[in-house]
Amino acid sequence: MFARLALTCGMMAALPAVGPAGFVVVDDFNRPDANNPGPNWTTRSGQFAIQSGTARGPGGANLMSYNGPVSDPYSARADVSDVGTLNYAALVLGYASLTNNLFIKVQNNDGVGGFDSVGFYFGNNGSNNGAWANNAFIGITPFTTGQITASLLGTTVTLDIDTNFDGTADYSYSRTGVPAGLLGTGVGVGAFGGGTLDNFALNLSPVSAVPAPASAVLLLMGLPVVELVRRRMTPA
């Protein structure tokens, strides 16, 4: 019995962290053109279409949530392309409803020259910005195509922009004070004016160290005593 308890303690002490972080493309949108995004998605506002192997949101403030398994609802990645007119493409983190989600977008605000602004909004295109005092709309160096990654750590959200697809962010922007308690467990994308997204990716193996339970700590503290008792009970 004592030997078994000592073995159990050792096993609890060896609990590893959850596996390495890594984004995996969960939808590349490579399917025939259609006026809906397909079964992987639920359209929550407006309309999405599949065009030329990409997801596009014509017209107004479109938002759709992903239906597949989500290990980490606080990070997402996608390739984006400017269509040359007023448009935006967005990543949606922590989707709970149209008013409670973190909505991070790149926008062509002047209708020329590529994406020239970043929006840190709460709710679909800022429909609930009043819940987040640090919402912002920021001018940036324009780009026409790139990979955007949004991630929330604690109450700080960061948007990384990789304009040449080399795996390194060329620009990074952060905002603090996110009302994380209002967020849910969904993820998705948003678009306006033909905003185009491709290669939607999720972090399916988020890094999160597993803390040892308090009981394990107590058992580990008593391990030398358990071993001593076991030895004393063993015949010489």
C-alpha cells in the first residue's frame, strides 16, 4: 500500500504541460463558389459567400462563427486581401453573441491603397464598444495582403500583421483592459464590403501549464516519510 502511494505521488509530480502551441488551418475555403460559407460555419449577421477559394462578406457588417472544435477561443489567424474599396476583414475571439465578442479588424478606410487602419472593437464591428473603454481605431502603414493573428492573454489583446507571409510579424498592435468576463468560447470572422479571408487557422494545442493540485503538493511533501515507513515495514 505504501509503495503504491509513493508511486502515485511520483506520477502526479510528473504531470507535463499541455503540448506545444501551433496554429492549424481548419478551413482553407477551397470549394466550389457558393452563396453560403458551408457547414463549418454559422452565419450570425449578414451573409458570407465562397468565391475563388476564399470567404467573402459582401455588403454590411457580416459575422460568422466556426462550428468545429475549438481548443483556444482566444486566438485565431487568417490570410486577408484588400479588394481596393472601403472594406474590412476581421477575426472574432471569445464569441458569446453578436454584442459580446472581441472583434479585431483591418480596414481599408479611404477606399484606396490597401488596409490602412486597425480596429480593436467589442461586439460585431463595435456594436458594444461601450463595454470596453480601450476600444480603438488606429491608422497603420497600408498593406494589401497579409496574414493577421489575434490573441488574447489575460485582458490584453494583440494583433500581429505579417505582410510577406514569412512567419514573422511586421507590425504588432495591442490594447489592454478587455472585459474578458463577457466573452464566450466561440471564434469566427467578420467582413464588410467584400472583405476577403482565407486559410482560417486556430491554435489547437494552446500552451497552458498544468498546475499541480494542492493535494499533490501535500502528498509530495510527505513522500520522504512514506518511503521511510515503507522501508521500516520491509523485513531486513
